[in-house]
Amino acid sequence: MKITKVLNNNVVMSKDESNQEMVVMGRGLAFQKKAGEEIDAAQIEKTFVLENSNVAKKLAELMKETSEIYLDLSYKILELAKANLTYKLDNYLYVALTDHLSFAITRHKNGIDLKNPLLWEIRRYYKQEFQIALKALDIVEEGTGVRLVEDEAASIALHLVNSQLSGENMDTAIKVTELVNNILNIVRYFFKIELDENSINYDRFLSHLRFFATRFIRKEKSGDTHDNFLYEQVKKKYIAAFECTERIAAYIAKNYDWDISNDEKVYLTLHIHRITNRHQIDTTS
């Protein structure tokens, strides 16, 4: 087995017998090694196949800015999910969950634990995914010593739920896709930019929009934490992004007779700011 790309000292990309991309993990596996060199089989601890080459590229990009410990945690959580869920999980979950865990654990260490306004709904509507996500918190604690709050279990469960989209009936999939596309177009036209679809921030935004659109199409109203202080802070700090969010809210209200909660506006504004900030100077920071 040969290295096709070194992600860091402990993680490399390779290919299996069917020429499919795969991730190979092991302590010191790639130390002082480069693409084309053989992998020492004795150092291999974990391997998993990535059926989509685009996932491999996204994972390589993500591993430039995060530790492989989060990829290892994602691997363990997804193995647990695969053993307990009847539907197939998208390989992109390795990227999405690794990114989420890295961000969540870093926030927790800095004393910031975000409330998930969908906690009640997720616990109620996605019981199996939520139970797996609660066990995922145990996996995280065992691997890092950090105990994430229950709200993070809800977020992990949402990542699992999002993987079901490929298994939805075609009508639902079309509606979700159309809504996501329309929201992205509102952002493009508002800021008069082309979004970088190869960036991690774009993937984060797209993932959030899929969660939002799926709940919307299923008519699953989210609760509101009524955190008016955070809402007002975001509204004042990210003026352009918030105005764009208001455009999105107006579009949905007009075309679907649906009001977006303040919590959802906060999340949309933060995502929009992150994805468009490279094109402008943020004078409010």
C-alpha cells in the first residue's frame, strides 16, 4: 500500500485494491514520508474507504487546520452509528463531524457552550439518532477528557439525520434542493459575489441550509431560546449579513408563509458573515 497524500504525521491518503480513495491512520505512520512511499503495515491502526473522491479533497483541506484526534473520534462515532442505523451514511460525515467536533470542543474549552434551539425537537423526532449522539458524547469524553453538553448531542444527531436526505422520496429531495439553491442565490445577489464552493465555510453553510430546509419541508417548527441579547449583538455587529438574512426571511414569508425564528436568524447571519467576509472589510470587528 502506497501513500498518495500525507495529511499529517499520523494520517495519509492511499487507495485500495479497487482504486478507491481511503484514509489510513496510525501513530507516526507518515513521519518523514512523502507521496509514493510504502506504508508500514505494522503501523496501521485504522482504515476507511471514501467512496467519493471529492470527500477526500475536503478531508485533506480540513486536516490542514485540525488535529487527527477529531477524525479518530468521528470514525468511532460513525462506526457506532453504522452498527445501529438502517440507512446508509454519507462518507461526507467524516468531514462534517470532524469539523463540528473540533469546533465544539474548542468552544467548550473557551467556556462557550451554545444552546441548540432544536434540542427538544431532535430528542422527540429523531430518538434513535439522539441516543447514538448521547453515546457519542461518551466517546468524546473518553478520547479528550471533555464532556460536551447535551445540546451538542442534538447537533451530532442532526448530522446523522442530514445523511438521510439521499434516502428521502424524490419530491422531498427536490423541494429541499430548490430551497437551498434559492437561499444561496439570495446571498450571491445581495453581496454581488460568487461563493467559493470549495471552501470549508461554504460546506458549513450548505450543511446548515440542508438542516434548515429539511426541517422546513417536513414542517418541523423549531423552538426559540429567546436569547435577545445574542440576537441584538449579532444584528449590530454583522449589519450586512443580518440584512441579507432579513431578505431570506422575507422571501420565505412571502413564498411559503413561514416565519423564521430569531435563533435561526442568528445562525444564518453568522454563517453568511463567515462565507462572505473574505470579500469585504469588517469595520465592526
